[in-house]
Amino acid sequence: MSLFKARDWWSTVLGEKEEFDQGCLCVADVVNSGQDKIIVGSYMGYLRIFNPHPTKPGDGVQAGDLLLEVQLREPILQVEVGKFVSGTEVLHLAVLHCRKLCVYAVSGTLGNVEHGNQYQIKLMYEHNLQRTACNMTYGPFGGVKGRDLICIQSMDGMLMLFEQESYAFGRFLPGFLLPGPLTYSSRTDSFITVSSCRQVESYKYQVLAFATDADERQENRNRKETEQQKLSSGKRLVVDWVLNIGEQALDICIVSFNQAVSSVFVLGERNFFCLKDNGQIRFMKKLDCSPSCFLPYCSVTEGTINTLVGNHNNMLHVYQDVTLKWATQLPHVPVSVKVANLQGLRGVIVTLSDSGHLQCSYLGTDPSLFQAPRIESREINYEELDAEMKQLQKIIREATKTQDILPECERQKDLIVVAEVSPELDAESQAIDSEVKAEAVPSVTVKITIQSRVTAQKPKLAVCVQAPLAVTCDQFVFDNLEPDASETVVLSVFLKGNCPPSELEGNVVVSYSTPTELNPEGILKVAQCKFRLPLRLICFPAQPSKTANHKLTIDTNKPSISLLTIFPDFADQSEDDQSNVLGFQFLTGSKITLLVSKTSQRYRIQSDQLEDLWLITNELTLRLEEHFKKQNCKDFMCTFSGSIPLQEYFELIDRHFELRLNAEKFRELLSERAVQFRAIERRLLTRFKDKTPAPLQHLDTLLEGTFREVIALADAAEENQANVFQAFTKLKSATHLVVMLISLWQKLSTDQVAILEATFLPLAQDTQELGWEETVDAAISYLLRTCLSKNSKEQALTLTSELCIPKDTSRLKKHITFLCDRLAKGGRLSLSTETTTQQTVVMPGGCTTIPESDLEEGTIVPGTNHMYITKQKSKPEWQSLFLQSIGRSTEVKNESCLDGIKEPRPGTVGRYPEKYVSLQFSVISFTQRKHAELGRLFLRL
């Protein structure tokens, strides 16, 4: 139990499933008996009046506490008590509905029997509103004596003022968008509100009274003004003062120290402000928690103000100016707070929650009477403690020894998820809204079973497949599962997009919570499993093709297997030649041919598109491994000795990057056209508002043309976005293929393949803010500076932490080439700190240092026919040409004087006239360097 918990004096729960808000609570002497009463209105239309009088603190509601309960026909937005009836200063009750304002008189009749007094309400008058109301405020507008006037703010920004039984006038607030809190300051005779521009605005009542009437303004917009309307129109509504607070306001209150000084309190989303009458900030306080309501009132200390602030953490804070004086715990989140004098007890805090929890409490402490028992003293065995400490340190060292990017998956014992994929396609396809242009789009059924061994609360199941694959239903919600209970769901997977997917794997994730003694709500846990979809889902047998643009050859260490054995679901038993050649055709139209050598242990995959080779190649390796595993063959291995298709891979990268640049251009053009469209709209609106109509000057034609441009650009951007998605899917397929070929080429281990996949495939979705190119470039740069670094100098280089779209892809392609080159020369992938330090000296596998000339002139990837050539020539070559061009031979013995010369532009190497060349030598000696710079040569063209 909290020490500073609010002491419950009286509490009750109002109704069932009723909703309440800030204006639904009011504390006043509504029956004019000299004691405060609690008036509560709800959105369900119930009006209740309470007079709590518990026999002892903490008692619940009694029958006599509820003075009145009546159901009105409309929801109650706000209740206020004031002098609202003319001819009398007796307090009356004002109830604000959405389209009506009602003023009631609450009276009581003395009871002659044990039932007690009886109370009833009588309607004094009502006003039917032409606009939907939001909130209201009241006060002696204009300095009237002995009565209160009412001001209602509508949802469209109109202030409607009522002089008790009669309607006075209405005014529209300038620049209105959304209604905010509204209050009235009697000392300055002004209305204060917070606009949607996050500004506190003050309007004088006199300015409102003499401004143009709202009804007349609306009529002037629709028809021409007459001379009589010109005479009746008033001044323009001008704001008295404005203060920008930078956040939306929840409530506004006025607190007066005395007749000479008053303060305006504004509760924001993160702060509450105290302002002077003229809008200057007296002080402000930044709140630690999100507030829900507040109530400022005069403090006992002269010159200070106390403020009650309720927040969404069930706390009520008491501030004296900006100093926190008290904090108390509430059983609910308050939406309204008041201070009342009930049954002679002054300062009772009345709070109301949005669900109807009404509580009267007071501040105090609740000390705990529990005393901790004395602990028996015992001798400490230091030897056992030392042994335990050594054991714990050993466990910590083993846990932090390896830093793997892929965390080890703990075995889920509480809940087991199993996904079973049907071996056959659905007899009747379940594909919905597929974009594939094929005669029939097949689907396959996946059966998912959840079995719980413990009590699982609120289990939620989500099925994820890689786009363009889709499922008929991807989310399921179950009731609480008891121990040894199970649930089964069935869904179908199909190809929705018009391009082959990059993966045929799906993932099932189940989130649930298990309750404990300390946490009844439960500890959140996750169980997951993966499933693999059949290849027949996206392709079907086709006639093999003899010619293709791209070919790959996979070598094995075992005799070749007939394709009828490996792909029985694609083989036609009537054709004998399918044992050595097999054709596949994707639903999107592309064809792939698979051939097996009769004499050698090789398999060839060929297709016209590089990205189409991935799925068939991956399926081939998986089925070969499964075939030899069934034969208890443990040394089966696939290798690749051909050329890695980096050039074709770079073309896919350039295509994807070009579409991303196009998307950025479309976004900029759309932004420009939207700005232009809004500017034309403002011009037209100004012309239409003008009292003396002026010619449009073809603004309407320009508006229509701009609108068509915006629509055309939006359609083009949407089409480009679809092309970006298809290009990214193709790029992922090609990336999977390149990663697989590199792993087979260098015979990488499982951990190294995982690092390579995490480097090249870091994103599941490609976005304009964080794209594939910059992410992969940063990951490869990290590997080149850590485990694949040549020396400690490269390790000292720091990487930029900000990722942004690059200007081009030359840097990325260069880094990919360097990565392949360093892997070819013996580099190994590892994220362990110890391994990286050791590779700084000697790389495993006898890796030799990569010469600087390889990185400057060009890099040839072993096992490939691709060479990445930079624009810069080797230094000795161009220096020799330069010396020959000025008539000097290469007999200069000390050529260090040429180190400072920059390379000439391409096409300028030749003979240069001597008048354009000047040589300048300067000798500088340094004792700490082995070589001295003898001079610098300046080239002036």
C-alpha cells in the first residue's frame, strides 16, 4: 500500500458503461441550501446530484446521498451553476446538450416520512442551437450586476452569447479550425481560448459586441450587400492579445488573488502556464507525466497559487506555483477535479474518471504497521563465496566471449507452434485479388496448430510471408488457453504480385502472456516456427530452352542424380529425356532450364534473367542435400568455380537505385505542384470573399491545369512505387544468389554465411528514407574496416552514423568488389573482437596483404571475369608521360619531387609548351622521417 495514497472519504461508481469528460462535473450549492452539492452529467444523458454524508470515512454510497437522478433525452456535454434566470439572484443549473441549452431550477420538498426530502428539477427556459455545441462559459459579461450571461462555443468556431432568456448575438472567431477550451475573465471582461494554432487568444467582450454579426457575414457571402446591410455591419473582430505556447491546451482557468490581480492558467500537453492579464508569462512548469486535468486555487501563502494536476499515471500532484508540494495516488485516471466543502469538511477533493468513478478524498498518509523481522546472524564462509564468485565470472566470460549478430533461439517449452504445409496444391484455388496475368493462380493450404502446456493469456497468431506472396488471413486472436489445450487454424498462401518472390519461407509468430504470482497480468512471451512453401506454388513444368543469357554451373562431390528423382513433382513420366534436362516456367512468364551432366558431377541452371536463377538453384541444392541425407551420406558438398556475375548484379542495383531517384523527383514535383495549387486556391478564395467581385484573370483555368498535373504526378509516382517494389524483389533474389555463390565459392561456414546474409539483406522492406544501397554500403564498410581490414590503420577509420541516399552507386559497387577480393585472398568473416584483432596481424588461411596498387588501379575478383577499374591511373605511368611531354627524360633520380603533382585531366596528357610549365623546388628536412620531400611541382594550364 502506498504511503501517499489518497484517503477515501466517499466514493461511488455511476451507472454502467457510461462515459464522462471534463465538463461533466460541477460542485456548487445548486439547491441554495448553503452547502455544496456534486452535479454530474454523462454522455448517456443522465443527470445526478449528490450530497455525500458518510458515517465514517471510506463508506460507500447510501440511498440518501443521491438527491436526484433524471435521464434527459440528449447527451450532456457540460453542467454549470450560476445566476441564469432574470429577476432573481438564486442559483440555477445550466445543462449544455449538442443542440440545446437548458436552464433548470432545482428545488427540494421536506419529507414527512422516513424516505426523507424529495428533490426535483423544473425547466425554466431552453435555447435551441443552430450549430453543434462544444463547450460553454458564463459570467457577468460587460460588467452587469446580479446576473450571469452564457457564451457557447460551437464546433465550427462561432461564439453564441445569451442574455439569460434571450439570444444576444453570435461571432465567428478568425482563423478558426478546431474548438479549444474557453473561459471568461471578469476583471478584464474578455474571453480567453486556445486556437488550433497553439496560441492563447483573448477577445474583449466589447469588441465582440460591436463586431460584424455572424449571421450578417454569412448572408453577405451569398448575396450582394444592400445599403441597409452596409449600415448595420460593425467592426472587424480583432484579438486583444496572443501568446504562442507551442502545444495544444486541455483546459483554461482564471484565478484571482484579489480584485486587482488575476492569473490565467493554461494546462498543456506537457506543461502548465501561468499568465498575466495582458498575456505575459508569469511562470510555467514542465510536467513529468501526461496530464489529464487540473484545478488552480488560491493558496494560504499570500502571493502564491496552488494547483491540482491529475495525470494518466493515476497520480494527483499539488504544486505551489512551480514547486511540487504533495503527490498522492488515485485509484483511477481523473478527467475532472474539483474542491468542495461537504458536511463541514473543507477542502474535499472531488475527482471523476471517464468510466464514472466518482470519489471524494482528502490528502494524508497511510503509514504501514508492518515491521520486518530480525534476521538471525550467521557466520560468513568466505571460501564458499570466493568459489561462487569464480563460477559466476566464468559463466559471464563464456556468455560474452562470442558476439553473434543472430541471438540463439531459446526453445519454447510453454507453448509449441507447428505449421504443416499440404503436399498438394488446393483443388480449388483460394487466391484473392491476384495481379498475376496467368490462367490460374494456385494456392496451398497451411495448417497451424498451437499447443499450450501452461495457461496462455490472450494468444495472438500472426503469419508472415514475403511479398508478393499473400495469405488469405494473416492474424488470429484466441481466447485464453488452458494447460494441455490446443487450437488449430487453416489458411491458404498464393502469389498476389506480378513478380516471383525472393523467398519461399514463411514465419508463424504467437505472442502470449503467462501469469505469475507477482504479475497477474502475465509476462509477455513469443513462440515462433517457420515453414517452407512448395515450388509448384509459383511455377509449373515447361519445355526446356536451349539458349539463355545467364548460366550457372554447380559442382558436387557425388555422382549426378537423375532429375526425375530430384524433382518428381515436375517430371512427366512419358518423356525419357527429362532425366537430364527439365524446364520450369514461373507464373509471371519467365523460363528456367535445369540440366545435369551424364559424365561429370555438375548441374547447370540457365535463364534469360539473373534473378530467376535463385529459386531454382536454391531448390536444387536443398533437394540434393535432402536426397544424400536420406542415404546417410554426410560428406556431400556443393561448390562453385565459375565466374560470379557481378556485372549483371550491378545492373540490377543501378535499376533499383534509378527508380528510387525517380521517386524522390516525383515527391519534389508533387510538393511544388501542391504549393502552387494551394496558392491558387488562396487567390481564388480571396476573390470570392471580396465584396466587390473582380475578374478571375484565368485563375480558374490555372487551378484546373494544376489539379490535372497533381493527379498525373500522383499516378506516375504510384506506378513508380510499384516498379520500385518489383525492382527490390528482383534485387533481393539476385542478392540471395550472389551470397550463395560466394559461400559455395569460398566454402564459408554457417556463421560466415549468416554474417554475409545480414550484410547484404538487412532490410525486409525498402523505403525512401532508409534504402537498400546506403544500408548495405555501411555494413560492407564495417566489414572492410574490421574483420577484412588489411592493417590497424583501416581499423582506426570511423564510419558515419548518418545514413542517407547516395548520389550514385559507384562507391557501393566498389566496396562489393573489394569484399569479394579480400575473401578471395583468405579473409574470413567474423564479428568477434578477438578474431578481428588476430586478423590484423595475420589473416587465417594464409591471406596476404592486398597491395595498394590493386585498390587504386583495379581489382580482379578471383574466379570471375569482372574487373572494377577506377578512373585514376598508376602514378609512375602518368608521371613518365608528363616528364616526356616537357622535354625531360626520366633521368631524374629522386622522383619524390613528383609526389605532390595532381593527375592531369583525362585527354590532356601529351607535350606541354614550356611557357605553361614552371618548376619550383624547395628542400625541407625532417629528422623523424625516412624520406624528405625535395620539392613541389606546380602545373598551370
